[in-house]
Amino acid sequence: MNSHRLIRAGLLLAALAWANAPAVHAQTSADLFNSQTLHDVRIFIHSKELDQLREHYLENTYYPADFQWGNIRVRDVAVRVRGLASRSAIKPGLEVDFDRYTPGQQFLGLKALVLDNLLPDPAMIREFLSMSLFARVGEPASREAFCRFYINNQYQGVYAIVEAVDAEFVARTLGERDGYLFEKKYVTPFLGEDLGDDVAAYKPLFEARTHQDEPDEALYAPIRDLFREANQPVDDDTWRERVAQYLDLAQFVTHVAIETFLAEEDGVIGASGMANFYFYRSPHQTSHRLLVWDKDLAFHQIDWPIFIRAEDNVLFRRALAFEDLRNLYLDTLEQCARVAAEDEWLAREAERVSGLIADAAHEDVWKPDSNNAYDEATEFVKAFARARSTFVLEEVARTRQEMLAASGVPVAAR
């Protein structure tokens, strides 16, 4: 009898303890992209397949692996080396695909993510700061955080955990599903010229990331028509009406303005032609918008001109011929400058994230630059963050004065 009472008492105490225990915090993608923390991320892969991955790093071959973030482990994921100029066998940037081998498998609601090796940026923080500014001024941007990355428990250095631009990203940021998503690929420098009537000419430049099974005509005809219309020798009003069927011109100008504030030399009007963005169009529509991607080469120069290469790209050159779009471009530059300068937000973020990763970056023996070079690059980014707004605001003000002077408006009426 006493033993039964003891058992019942024990069960009662266990029930009370469970009822009063603190709730277990469910991990979410917001926790994964928490930029206040330097995360630990690990990949476990068979040594033979790791050797193959490094040997064939220029290929997009997937290999099976396990992925671990903190104490959470996801088995049977697919990893491949990614990047263009950043491709490396020594410090490989990776795409992690969670459902390639296990259909329907997700990690915190994500089907994929990117582990960015940050090789083009000796300061390692340009990408993060750029995406933060895009988001802060209201444009969709990938969430990012920093991590110490390990392969089979061997430290590979500082990486960025980057939200992939895919159907889940579009659903989160634009609230849409079933749209058409294309990643701009570099083949040769492309400045928006008309490539002819055959849609196949655009296929290598714009890789379909959704609806891959649809015919090329359905996928690429609106892109072909965009650049065909953009290059037509028609008057400005007709040009705008025709191009607006295929491109959100206001969003396009806004996107370029943010890149210009960031002194991005490899963006939409970059030195190598149109680069580092995605095209997206809603289902049953023909108009596209841009989604930002890959900003490792931003923060190039504090006094980066606000109209650099403006004449090179046909879309941008002809868009700026419209006074309202030109004013939108200047307004967005001014908005970026004020957002960056308010409470020294950009400077404080540069200081914070550089401090967060500094020790791990110094321990990163696989980075291509020395610790001195890393420190110098970091100091430059901080200087940019402090000074860029002042330069841009002065350039915008000067441009507005020139526009007024060119308009012939009397001084007294200004």
C-alpha cells in the first residue's frame, strides 16, 4: 500500500514539474538569421566525397552530407560548390539543398540556404551591410548572419549564412507563390541590348529557378520583349508605355539608386554589365522586378559618383530621361543617405558586426588575405559608413541645382 502511495506521489510531483516547466523555445529561421550571434555551422561529409567536391569545385555536382546548426542536425542534405569569381576548392562556398535527396524536407521552413565564403571581400561584412540597407529602405533582401563554419569538425573560417532567393523567399517578402524567378548569370557583359527574336539567346543569361519544366517561349518571351522594346527608336512617351509592360521602371530605378549609394561596382550597371540580381514576375503577368543578390563588392569607394556608367545601360539611360524617374533616383539616394546617417546606423552596424567576427576572422587561415589586410579593409568599410552619406547628399543637392538651372526657372521662383 505504501509503495502505491509513493508511486502516485511521484507521478503527481512529475506532473506538477512538467506543468510548471518553462516552455521550450522552438527554433525558427529568425533564430538562424539572428545577426547578433556568431553561429556555429557544421557539414559532415564522407572523406571520399569531400575530396571529389574539392577536386571538381568548378562543377555544380551535389554530394550527400549532414548539416548541423548548433545542436540541430539535418541528415541527408545535398551540398555543392557555388559562386563565380568566389569559387574555391580551399575555402568552398556552398549551397545547401535540404530536399534534393529527401523530397519535402525543410529546415526551419527553408528548402535551401547559402554558406557564403566571403572571399571577394577582405572585410567580410560588405554583403551583410548591403542587404541590411536594402531591407531598411523597404526592398526585399536576403536575411544573413555570420558563423564559424566547420567541415567534419575542421574549422574553415568565417562564413555568412545567407537566405536563398527562391520560391520561399518570394513568398516571405512579396507574399506571392507560383511566380517566375530568374537568376541573372554572367556569360558575357550584357548592357540591356536586344539579342534578337529567338528566346534561346536569353536562356543562358537568365536561369529559370521556378517553372523549369515550362517551354522556353513561356519562360523567356517576356524577357525578350523587355529588351526588344527597350531598344526601340521610339519617342520617350511611347518607349515608357511599351517598356512598362515588361519592367517596373520605378522599382528598377530605386534598386539602382540603392546600389549606387553602396558604391557597388558589380551590380545592375556594373563594370561587367548587368550582374548580381534576380528577375521576378508575378503569375499571369509580363512585368518584372529586380531582387538583390551578392554584394561582396559594394563599398568600393567613398566618393563613388552617383551617375557612374549611367549612359552604358540602355534601360537606365532611357529611364533617367523622364523627370519623375530621375527625381525618384535622387530621392532614393537621399533616402539611403539619411537612413544610413540616422543615429549613425550604418557606422554602428559596421562597428558591431566587425567586432562580432573579428576573433574568428583572425583565426581564419583559409582567407586569401592576411590579418593586416583584413584589419585595413574593415577600417575602410567603417570609414565609408561614416562618410558616404555626406558625399551623396552633397552630390544630390548639386545635381538638383543643375537641373533647376537647366530648366530655366528664374532664381526668384526656385
